Amino acid sequence: MTAIQMAAAPAPPLEPPLDLPLADLAATEGLGRALACLLRPGDVVALFGDLGAGKTALARALIRALPGPPDAEVEEVPSPTFTLVQTYERRPAPVWHFDLYRLEGAAEVEELGFAEALAGGIALVEWPERLGSLLPHDALSVTLTFDAASGDEGSGDAGSGRRARLAGGGDWPERLRELRV
């Protein structure tokens, strides 16, 4: 049994889950920036949602909100859809952005450096369903769903609304009380 498997268990739900309307892309990015303020080394943020639900937009905003190396140029934050993982030097810890959509099973995740990410980095995981039992019990789960009712029709973003449901184990219930969106 690997260290990942020993630490893994289904994440217990936050009681009650935090449910947030996201009227548009700016609101989704705002949630990413707000979550960045709460992250610590060893955290896993599991981003659930259908294609186009905003997982990558949220991850990009979160990564950009974390401070990088001094005097570093602003770097692009591409989707890791084809590379499967992108890493970023950030504080308080390196960020590993995984996109597991194209994986067939949890065994392939270990080859991507998932154990290394858990050992002291921050892991953002799109399509965490592919992790199976490797998803740590204390992960923060962010589920993005479409919600046309929350779109701002006056802004030209009608139908772009989303909802974010946040639930997590460990100390996430306490940390989410500090969330300022």
C-alpha cells in the first residue's frame, strides 16, 4: 500500500456545505482568489463539475492570486488538459495543477507526481473522480454547476451563471468561515 493510499479516504462533507451563486466569470475568478488566501502546504482542492463549468477558470485565478518568486514575470497559466499536470512556484507552497480527464484510472496519477504534490505542495485537481480512493479525506471539494438563474442578464452574461458548493474535511469547515468572496 502506498503512502497516498494510506492517507486516502472519502472526504466527509462540510455540514452544511457552503453553497455560493456565481453570476459570471468574474465571480468564479473571485472565488478562486478568495480560496487562495486560505491555502496551506499539503492542501488538496478537488474541482468537480461538467465540461465548461468553470474549473479551469477558478484554478487559474487561484494560482495567479498566490505570490510567485520575487521579480518573476507574470506567467501564463494554461489548462493542463494535454500535459496532465502543470507546476507553479508559489507561496506558501508549490502548486500542482492536475487535469485527470484523460486518465483511465487512479494508478496513472502516481506517475504524475501526486505523492510529491501531497508531500508539501498544494494540489488543484480537475476531474478528481479519477482519483478514486486516493482523494485525501481532508480535501476541499468544490463542485461547480450551471445555474442560468444566477447569470446577470444585464451584463451580457445571461446563462453564464454557476453555483459553487464547497465541502471538506479536516479543518476546512473552520477555514471556510474566513472565506470572503
